[in-house]
Amino acid sequence: MAQVGTVTVSGGGDVTPAKRLIMMGGKANLIDNGINYSNWDVGGSGYADANGVRLVATGTGDYAALNTNLKPLTKYTLVYRIAESTIDGWFYMADRYTGSDTRLPSTIGVHKVTFTTQETITDNQLRLYLANNCTDNTYVLLTDLAIYEGVV
């Protein structure tokens, strides 16, 4: 039986698009960020534009969401680059896939988070949050967001 809700987090340095293709073993990105990250729904004072997805701490509604089509009981790797970060609190992925919130690295650089989806996914959406413990007006700028099936 597959493990449900398991998450492995690792960090790394800057990765160019060409290096990323090699690093991911040629696997296809399973999410569509849209042109200038237009497919993202960003709440609170954050926004999505040509520079990426910016989450800004305001104490409520500090999220970015993107609809996905992930399969149950499957291992995936979330890859993202933090171009800028001033947050002093928690940054996390909501429980929609694994059944529990997953705290994510928030330092500048490229990060990979491996997770296994639960048996039933009721809301197939990648949702990233800033926790209420972040000081108001601190922010994180995300770019190069991708989800790959399996471990990369």
C-alpha cells in the first residue's frame, strides 16, 4: 500500500531552465502556470504577473491557488524557485493532496518537495499559503513552479 501524506523536502541552488530539464529526467510539468502566471488565483494583497507569483502577508487570505489534475495514491514532486523572500513566518502547501498542511522552505533558491497524494482528492488544487505568523507586508516571490509525477 502506498504511503499517504508523506513529504520529503530538500533545497538547492539556482537552476537554469536547461539544467532543470536534465534534473527532472525529461518528465513533463503537470501544471499550467499560464502566460505570465495568469492561471493562478492569488488572494489578499498578492498577485501574479510576468515576474511570478507574489504572496504578501496581510494576516488573512494570503494564498495562491492553481487547479490541477493529480491522481490519488501517487508520488509527485513540487519544484519551485523563490526569487525573493522577506517572510519571517511559515510558508506552506495546503492539505488538499496529502491530508495535512506541509511546511515548505522559504529561502531564496530552488526547492523540491516530494509528496504522496491521499486515496481521495476532493479539491484537486495546488494551494500555497503564508501563515498568520508572518509579519504584515513581508512577501515571497515564486517562479518556475512545476509538479512532476514521481521523484525528481
